[in-house]
Amino acid sequence: MPGGTTHVVHMMYRFAAGGLENVLVQLINTLPQDGFRHTIIALTLADREFARRIERDDVSIIELDKPPGQPFRMYPRVFRLLRQLRPDVLHTCNLAALEFMPVAALAGVPWRVHAEHGWDIHDPEGRNRRFRILRRLYRPFVSRFIAVSAQLQTYLRDGIGVPEQRLHLIPNGVDTRLFHPPGPGEPVPEGFPFRRPEHWVVGTVGRLEPIKNQILLAQAFVRLVRAEPPGCESLRLAIIGGGPQAEAIAGCLREAGMSDRLWMPGARGGVASIMRHLDCFVLPSISEGTSCTLQEAMATALPIVATDVGGNSMLLEHGKCGTLVPAMDAEKLAEAILQVLVRSQAGAGGNAEGLAVVRGKYALSAMVAAYRRLFSQG
């Protein structure tokens, strides 16, 4: 390790706004600058605006413009790139990047760490036989595995056959200095169109993709407004993020004649401030690992409704810190949001339990310390 630093190359399918990518930004910004240097390889594309969240000016970002399909034709190019970069550690995230572990081994990368952050819409429960076979084939080329939730840890151990000594459970962490409950005189985020206490705002944050299923929240919101509960005139919906589902979500509200109740600013910064102006946070995903946005909502002490998938139950302490509902059920989701509204109208807002759990179990410092130890073992 020249100069006493560890060179970590991080490889993922793309580098753009998302939970996995936020974890990477947190790691780069928080790991000691005199001990680690970083390179990011995006197999497809990298969003330069999102990359500005990196606070170091010495991080190279490489885009490979990978076409759809198997990556075998890219193996020679990636081999040459890794030989040129000479990393001490290759850190891959999810299956698309795992497929390059044999190349890394051949290129002489001494320490190869793979992290599973969750599954995609093509395999929301990790049952795809072909994907399991691929992970087993690539398993011998990985020095250590990381699971971000207990569910993924079980999957890797029992489904993929990763030995306990090569498997680490490292839940994602949240920056509780940035994400915290609102204080008096909280400034209104730029562009935020709703007014408190006149409006009661249901919100979510995330990429607008099928796996995140924000369309379910839009459908539940329409159901709730049409049911005309007490206070329904105050209901508003904020969906923060960009992606291919944006038009479908907007169309759902438009067809219901409720476009004036919806705020969709796209992907943007200032999420912590926006969170502090919500009244209820909803995570309607089909699949999750350890959701960063769910942790951020807990750190903001927001009442939470989330689908009972992936690591959500673990994060919410099996319902202690928020309400869990079945995935893909707009009616149950609407009912759960209504219960939060009713409690709020009775003066029982907030989420002290969620705040305490995040501060006690999911501090960013603990996550970074775990990665630091693991990266330094090579």
C-alpha cells in the first residue's frame, strides 16, 4: 500500500441517486483521507450532479457504458483497467458487479469484498435460480461478503453457501447530525409548496423505479382522499426522486383530479430539510435491504408506514418503530396512513422509538468503522 494508504476501487452498475450509492458517498466522505483513496467504476453511467456529493477532490469516476446482457466481452477491458489502477481492495455491489470478481482475481487484486444491498424487480425475493447459480459460481473469487440486512445474511449463508467466517453483517448507517427532528423556526426547503399546519404531508424519497413502487403510494393516497376522512382537505403528497415511473405516478394523481395535492420535484438535494417538513413517511417498496431513507425518516422522528419486505421489519423492530403493511396492497397502505393521521389529529405525532433505535443501532460511525476494519484486512 504505497504511502500507507489503501486504494479501494468501488464497482457498481451505475453511480446515481440511490440508497446504495448514498452509502458509498458516506464511506468516501467519512473514511480517513490519509488512510484511504478511492476510485469509482460505474459499469453503465455516472450522474455528475450526484457525484458532487463527494467531498473529496481526488476521487476518479470511470464510466464503462456497459450494454445490456452478459458482461463477458468487457472482461479484457476491465482486466486492463484493474491492472492499471492496481487497487488494494475491489469493493463490488450487487450481482452486476459481482460478475467481474473472476477478472479481479486474474488481475491480481489481493482483497476482494462483495456487498449485497438487495434485489431488483427481476428477482424481488432472491428466488431466481439462475441468479443463485451465478452467485455460487463467483463465490470462490470473493475474499469477504457483506450483507446489509439479516435477511440477506441468511440468503448468502444458506442459499449461496458463503461460510460464516467470510460473511459480515454491516447494516447501512445514517448521519444523525444531518438527519434529526425538526426544531423551532425550521426553514422551509426551496420550492416546498405546502404550508404547515394547514397541510398534512405524506411523503417518500427514492428512485422512481418499479422495485421502489411509489405508484402504490399514489394509489393509496387517492383511496384515502376519496374516503373523505376528517381532515382530508389537508392531505398532500410529496414524492422526491427521479426515474422512469415519474409519469405513471403523476398520471395517477392527474386522473383522480388531485394534481394540486402532489409535489414531485425530481431528484434533488436538501432531503434532510424536506424530511423535517413531512408528517408521515411511507416506504412502499417491493424489496429492500437496509433502507437508507427509512433510517433517515427514523432519525427525523417521523411516523412511518412501510411494506413488510426485506430488512424493513428488522429496522422497524417488527412494528415497534412504524407500521408494517403487506406489499402491493393499496387498501392496507391507505388504512395505515389514515391511522397515522388520526393519531396526529389527537396530538400523538412523532416517532421517539424510531429515533432511539437509529441512534443506538444504526449510527453512521459504526458502519464506517466496520467497513474500515474490513477494507484494512487485505
